[in-house]
Amino acid sequence: MEQEKHTYYLVHHQALPEVLLKTVQVNEMLSKGKANTIYEAVEQAGISRSAYYKYRHHVFPFYEMSKGRIITLAMLLDHVSGCLLEVLKEIARVNGSVVTINQNIPYLQVANVTVSLETMDLTVNIETLIQRLRKINGIHEVKIVGKE
């Protein structure tokens, strides 16, 4: 089956071969300064340099792919004063730039909310932001429903 030149897949880390996971680990070590050279990083990760060079531009965490894009989050919130405000405060804390907000009329004291945000200046990755949002009192669900 011939694939389009730029076809991408979102794959759970448990399904990836170890060499791909270690390639991501090497990239993280280099970007965070935990290794000064590629040689040092591949030694620490336990893969060959040739394997690293083969995959280094082809595998990366989801949050890197979402950097600089518009992400749309769908949330289920209790209809209580200040709940949406706490969501917006958390997005602002991590330098997210809100593009749109849509809140449906609450039904049974629960409201569906979608927030689209620009991810260019985020100080955390999108997964971390979602984890923080889920910890807010009154938030029942947070998930990514779209990206541009």
C-alpha cells in the first residue's frame, strides 16, 4: 500500500519499537541539556548513532507537533460561578492565547465548553495543561477535539 508522502499517525507509546522511544529520549536529553553531544546522549539512551540519525526527524512527542498551532479543547464544567474563570486563568498562567470560547446553555447544572487556543507561547506542553485543567474543581472532562 503506497502512502502519501506526508502521512502522520498518532500512536500510543506502548505500540512503538524501543528504538523510536529511545530516539525521543535522546532528543529530550539534548534539548534539556542533560547531554552535551549526540554521542553522549545515544550512549546514555543505549542506541547507536546510526539508529538515532535514521529516526531523529521522524518521531517526536505529540506536544511538539502541537506547538505553534491552534488546539481546541472540549470540557464539561459544573455550572458554578467562577469555574470557567479558573480555566481561563490556568490557560493564561501558561501563556496560552485564547482564540475562541463557546459555552452551551447549562443542562442539569453542567455546561459544555470549547476553548480554542494558540499554543505558540505555551510554557508547558499541551498534555501538562490538560492535566492541570482536569484538577480544577468543577471540571469533569477535558479532551482535545481539534487542531489546526
